[in-house]
Amino acid sequence: MTTTATSTPPPVVDVPLDGLTTGEQVAISVLTIAALLGVVLLSRRESARREGRRSSVAATVGSVVALAAATVVIVVTWDAETTAWEAWASVQVQAQIFVLAFLTVVGLVGVYIATGVVHRAVDRFVKRTEGVSEHQAEIAYRIVQISLYVLTLLILLELWGVNLSGLLIGAGFAGIVLGMAARQTLGAVFAGLVLMFSRPFEIGDWVKVGDKDGIVTDITIVNTRLQTFDGEYVMLPNDYVGSNEVVNRSRKGRLRLHVEVGVDYTADVDEAIDVAKEAMSDVDDIMTVPRPQVVLKELGDSAVVLDLRFWIDKPSARRKWRAQTAVISAVKSAFDEAGIKIPFPQREVSGRAETGGFRVSEQPPVEASEPADADQPGSAVRKDDEDASDEGAEADATRTRMSEDLASRRGTETTVYQPSEDSLLLAEAAVGEVGQRARVLDVGTGSGYVAATVADEAGASVVASDLNPFACAQARDRGVPVVRADLTAAFRADVFDAVLFNPPYLPRDEDAARDDWMEVALSGGETGREVVEPFLDDVGRVLAPDGFVLLLVSTLTGVDEVVEYAGDRGFSAAAVREESHSFETLTVLKLWNN
């Protein structure tokens, strides 16, 4: 006879709570839940007040125990012991899985508590040790924390029987791919670790990294942030910081500054040094110890150069500029009182006696005032009669005397107006309006910039004119065919498809001197239209039947007045370009015959 063994649940201890009404059971349940909530809230408050990992773990354990006790009370109150036990027995929980789960929880709780202990130990070490910054301590703690978590994870995976070999191989390949894709970021991270421990600067230091200068506001594992003295925030990757020269101007708590000043070769250098030292000793913005120094630096082109050396404490950009300003002001005032001259840059020019010495030339050679083919078929230039030539020779003599007088007063040659905003605007308008192979005249060409630009970019045939012989020479150097002439007087009628003119337009007093070429190039007389109006009187003569004029006018001259004057001479006008500046608006007018 065969006997079959059947498993029976262990006997259940039934706690007799007879006589409880439903209302009493509900009241006990509510009180139990309220007590549970009170214990949980009290545990959380104590954990927050103590701010420790052990207190957090204790609060969690206490809450779990309170939850278990409340569960037992509610089960007994409702006489559900048998039902609860049968439900628990029906769940076939393997002992090994339960143990592994328990060990996993214990391991995670243990590593959590261990990292808290390590954090407190690092904090105590930083407080007891000088020379270790909080940022370095934080980096060390994070490295230890990550290492503990990784080690615990590997141990738990081994306990659960996970094959780590395949996982490690996959992680290795993933690391290679990640390293290739983020090599610059990883380089910045490694450089950040080096910076953390080498400590070339701290937050708040005034540093110069490469060409960046400012105050360090933050140092992270990836980048370093500076605030420049212009109020800009600059984020520098740590690999850039590590590969460039780093100058820390705050580390020593003081900084030496240099100011160079030159004194005349005829001055007493020893006296100048004494005067400079005495002047710096009265400046409150620099340190008295170490004492300010003055040393001879070099024999410059125009002066004996002195190097003023002085120190400031607690270096900052504001202190630096304030100290430099105070020193420069004090030394300048002291030199003025002592009669010590600070010379302007100068150069001495001499010639060998055997070659006849050095002679000043008042104006550059101009090979011809008009092309050799003047008055020939196809030429745009007309040849004047002998009376006109005599008048031109007399005018040339007057201008030569003007140059000689200017050279004797200034010791320099007269100058040529160089390209500026008005020249660029006229050239841009001309390139857009002039067609290829058009015959163009650039009046008052100056350096020849507008004429050369139109010839190169528009493909036009350009000839230029200017009264200034120096301007003719510069335009010729640019490859521009140039005629020395006054406005359009030297040219034949009905020749040019376009005439360009950037006239002198700055208003000047009626009695203001016009005794040099630059003044001639700028002055437009009392109204600013002294040159524009004679130009408009004659330019129609040289225009071809379908020709036009591009005339640059400023609001200083009066655009409406110029348009009205041109209308009286039979021209229609339209603005083709306009550009505003702080003190004037420039307009390019296009004029054509009605």
C-alpha cells in the first residue's frame, strides 16, 4: 500500500479578538495608519535635520519596521491571520533568490553609507591640510565614489551569476568607439584633471591664457571660464588651457608694472631719473615697498628711454590702470615743472657733401601736363592756345610758391587726399552704373583709387584729372592715365559717357587759408559748393549725348541746393547711393541732360 505525502501549512496562531464591532475595527485601522504616517514623517524630519547618510538609512529602516508592524495590527484586527498566512505559503519563494535579493539590498545600502563616510573623511582632510583646494577634494571624492559603485556592481553581478566576460568585451569595444568619437572632449577631461591637481590658478585669480585675459570664475572638469575686463564671459576648453602659456598675475598678491618714458638727448638723464623717482614716491596707488625704480632701458631713435618700475598689491585690472594713470600723470607734471622735454618722434636726414648735400624737392616730377597726343584725332584732351599755356604756367608758378611756403613752414611735402568713406561710396556707385568700354573721366582723382577701381571692375576706359601734381604722380603709379588740369577745362566736348567727381565740400570761412594741397582737396569754400558750382557749369560740355555725371554730395554741402543748381543748368537728378555717418550723410547723385 502506497502512502502519498502531502504538505500542510504550519499551524497558525489565531489571536482572539472577539467582540470587536466593525466600527471599532475601522477606528483601530485608522489609528494604526495615522501612527504609521507619524512615524514616517518624524523619521524624515530627523533625517533632514541631521543631514547624514547613517541617519537617512536609520530613518528608512525605521519606516520599514513601522510599516510591517502596522500591517500585522491591521491583519489581526480584521481576524485575517489564516487568510494572510495561506497567501504567503502559496507563494513558492526560493530561499536562494531571497538570500541574493537580501544581499543585493545590503550591498547597495552599504556602499551608500560608505560613500558618505568617505565624503566626511575627505572634508576633514581638507580642513586639516593646507594647499588642497575644495575643488581638488571634490574631484578626489567623485573618483572614489564612482570606483566604489562600480566595484559593488561587479560583485553583485557575480553573485547573480552574470557572465562578466562578454560584458567586459562589449564595454571595451564601446570604450574604443566612444574614445574615437569624443577624443577632444576626453582630452579636455584629462587636461581638466591635470589642472585640478597642478593648480596653476584658483577661482578669482587674474590670469592670461594665450591671448585671453580676465578673472577665473569657474573651473570644471571640461572647461575653464573667464570674465574679461570688457564684461565678456569666455569659456576655454581645458586642453586649450593646458597647451597655452598661463600667466597668473594674482598668485603672489602683488604685481610689478612698467611704464616707458623718453627724454630728450639734450636733457640731464640723472636729473630725469631723480625727478621720476620723486614723482612716483608721491603716488598713493602704488606700493612703497618694494620701492619704485627708474632704469635706463635703451637709446631710442628720438629719445633716451627710461623704464619706470613700480608695484601694486592685490592685483586687478582696475588697480593696474589706476596706478599706471597716476604714475604717468605725476611724471609728466614733474617733467614739465623741471623743464625736461619728452620729445616727439623725429628723424635726422643728411646728404653726403661730395654729392652736393641734401636738397628738398617741392613737388614730384610730372612728365607732362597733357598726353602727347593732345589735340590729335580720337584724343579726349584739347590743346589750349599759347595764351592759355601762359596762364597755366603762371598758375603753376603760383602753386609752386605755395608748396615752397608750406614746406618751409612744416618741413614736409604737401599731401594727397587718400581713399576714405566718400571715395569708397563713389567707386561702388560708379562700378554699378558704368558699362564696359564706356569712356569715363574721373575729376579730382586724388590718389587715383576711384579711377583704378572703375577701370578694373567695370572694364571701362578711364582717364583722370587733378590740379595737384602730387596726386597726378600717385594716380600714375596706380596705372591711371592722368592729366594735370583744373576740373574739365582740358577736355574736348561730347566725349565722355560718364564723369565722376568727389569734390572738396567741407565748408570753410571765407578768409581761411588755402595754402596747401590738402586744404585745396578738402575745402569747399564758405558754402561748401565753391568747387561744385564751377564743375556743374562746364561738365555738360564734355558729356556725350547719353552721358551722365556721378557727383558725391554731403549734407554739409547741402544736397537740395546742389540739385537745384544742377537743375538750373539743365540737369535732372536722382540719388543712386546714400550712406550715413555720425556727422554727415553722403549721397551720390546721378545727373543727366534733360
